Amino acid sequence: MERSKVKWFDGKKGYGFIVNPNGGEDVFVHFSAIVSEQTFKVLNQDADVEFVLEKTQKGYQAKNVRELNADTGTEVPQSGPSVAG
């Protein structure tokens, strides 16, 4: 697993890029690679993330992306909206 920061992510388009932790070209991330219980999966700019780095014919791609808590380095819980009853 690699750790780095989200460079940018466009929620409307469903993709963005993560700073390559090894230097070089940025890492492409598609919303389908984000591990979350949320229906609408997005990443926040400059968020710390953990992911599997994969080299493809088109360049680097992130898989199994999890947003981390910047203070503790642990996974940010991604729960659904609460329902008041």
C-alpha cells in the first residue's frame, strides 16, 4: 500500500489524480476505486489517502483508495447519512 495526497478530484466527472508518492507522473483515480459506503464517492483535495499503485498501459492508476485521517493516519469512517427519528 502507498500513501500520498489527493491532487484534485472532480466529483461531477468521477475522477481525479493523486500525487505519485514515488515522484513522476500523477496517479489517476476513478470513483469506482474509492472504498466507501457512500453512494456518491468523492475525495477531497489535499486529503491523505492510502491506495494500491498499479502501472497500466495508460500510466499509473490507484486501486482500493481509502481516505485517511490527517491527524492519526487511520482510515476515515465513511458512513451513510444519519436518520433522525
